Amino acid sequence: MESRLEQDCPICFSEGTLKMIAHSSEIPYFGEHTQITMVCEECGWKVTDFIPADGKKPGAWSLVVNSERHMSTRVVRSSSCTIRIGELGLEVSPGGSSTGYVSNIEGVLNRFEDAVGTIRRQAERDDEGTEILTQCDDMIDSIDAVRKGDESVTLELLDPVGHSQILHEDAVSREIGREEAESLDPGPVYPVFDASEI
């Protein structure tokens, strides 16, 4: 379903240029979800999120990743989810332009590896010395070792709205308290719209 929102773009501020596309589908073992995508027809800004059909509570999911078999494990990440791999000191908070996605653990590791690669290229360009380059190279080697099953880490999803999940029989879920939920970045704030227009 596609509808036009009577909202200005939060990026380019063009009047009434936001379009919303909603698509509902069943995600195996996770239930019915609606994928919402908002697009500005003027500047091309785009954001996507996944909203479950039934209400969720703030929650966390974790999985000990210690095998190559885990690489294909499905991960549903909402735009409000913080992803953490404590053993490697890696964490990504949602921020104001975060989008939701469905991927697998290998895809999550690839995203971390891409971010470390960006830092490495910037350090190389700025001629910041070998220490940062060495740290980046070591981190990329560690991510690769996890990918091959040679290193064990815990992947953790922390979601103050509870829309994220790791779809594996060994994944552990828990509710997070109000204080912990409030300490997390809630992600982007979407323009307000009248649900009756959808």
C-alpha cells in the first residue's frame, strides 16, 4: 500500500514530499510484520523500519556465535536497535538516520567490517600513524576469525521497542528494564501522520 503523507521532509524540508509504502508479510518464526518505507520524492531520503503486528516490550536478544554454521542465522533489526559484540568492543547505536533490516549474522559482521574499513581508510588518508591502522587490521582479522568459527563472541541486540530478534534455537531473549531501555538510543523520530490515511 502506498500513500502520500502531508509532511515535510526532515532532511531537505520540502513541503509535502514524503511518500510512505507499507508492506505486510510473515517472517518465519517471527510473526507478521509491516515493513514501512518513507521516501522523499524531492531529495531521495529514505528510511525503512519493521513493525510487528502484535505489541512488543523492550527486549534484548543474545547468541554465542562460535561456529561457521551461525553465519546464516537470521537477524531482524529495527531502526531502534543497538547491536553489540562486547568481546570485540564493537557497538552500533541507531542514531537519527538508522533503518531497520533483515539480514543474517554474516551480514551484521560485514557491516561492522565495512565501518572499521572506513575508519582505516580515513586514518590512512589523514596520515594518523600506524597505531590506528594496526588496530583496524587486528579488528578486521578478529571479525574474520568469528566468521570462520575460530573465535567465539556474543552478539547482542538491545531494542527499547522490542522489534528486533535473533532467529536461532540457542538465542536467549530477555526483557530489559525501563532504566536500561531509557539509556539506549531510541533511533530516528518519524514524522507524525494520520494512520487513517494509510
